[in-house]
Amino acid sequence: MSHGVVYPTKGRVHHAVGHDRAMRPEEEYRPATEQEWTEFEEHFDKRKVELGSCGRPYGTDCPHEHACLRCAQLHVNPKMLPRLDELEADLEERRKRAESEGWLGEIEGVDRTLQCLRDKRADALRLTRITREVNLGMPTVAAPR
Ligand code: SF4
């Protein structure tokens, strides 16, 4: 007997969604109120952070005290790459000081943040390259003959 997860095919997904809707109370399917829309829009505004955008789920608060550099939910805006360079320089200064003072815990923390920063920079650069490579431009419509 298999206990693996079986994902439904596209047709079955539609069937499952229709089935789930039929099982839910009618009052759940109503237009959003003004307040709900406002909250929805505010959520996306709050996801704009200094270095880009935060991908945390709707309706959730930041669980990491806005330590964005170390967070997997941060998507760096390639426009902010120069800011990453500044932050990297600051961190390297902090690391030097920690080394000279013998603050081993600090060195560990700074190294982790530096690694996250460099990974995020690599992701942002990769995204920039991909965006450039797949830009197909605007299609043109041929004049009628
Ligand atoms: S720490 Fe993570 S979850 Fe929190 S605001 Fe930054 S990117 Fe979003």
C-alpha cells in the first residue's frame, strides 16, 4: 500500500475546487468589504522594504523583526544592488572590529549576514540577467495587404 501524496491533474483540481465551494457556507462568497480591501492593499504596501519586497503571506506580520538581509522572504530589487555594496562594506568594518576585540560571537553573526547578503546579491544579478535575456519586446502587427 502506498502512502505517497498524489497531486490531482488539472481537471481534477477544477472538480476539487467546485466540490470545496459546494461544501462551504454560502455567506463566505460575498464581495469584500471596504475595510477588507483596505487591509489587503495595506498588506502589499507593508511588504515594500528598503532592499526590495517581502514575500511573507497575506495577513502575517514579520516574524524576524525586520532582519531582512538574513530572511528567505526578501526579494532584492536589482536597483538596490549599490545599497547592498554599502551594507557589505559596513559589515566588513564590523567584522574587523570584532576580530580585533576577540568577539567571536559577533564574528559568527556578521559572517552569516555577509553570506546571506552575497547570496541575495547573486540572486538579484541572476534575475537581472534572466529579465534581460527573455525580453522579447513588443509584437508588431503587419499592415493589411
Ligand atoms: S525580515 Fe523577512 S518577513 Fe520580515 S519584513 Fe524582512 S523580508 Fe519580510
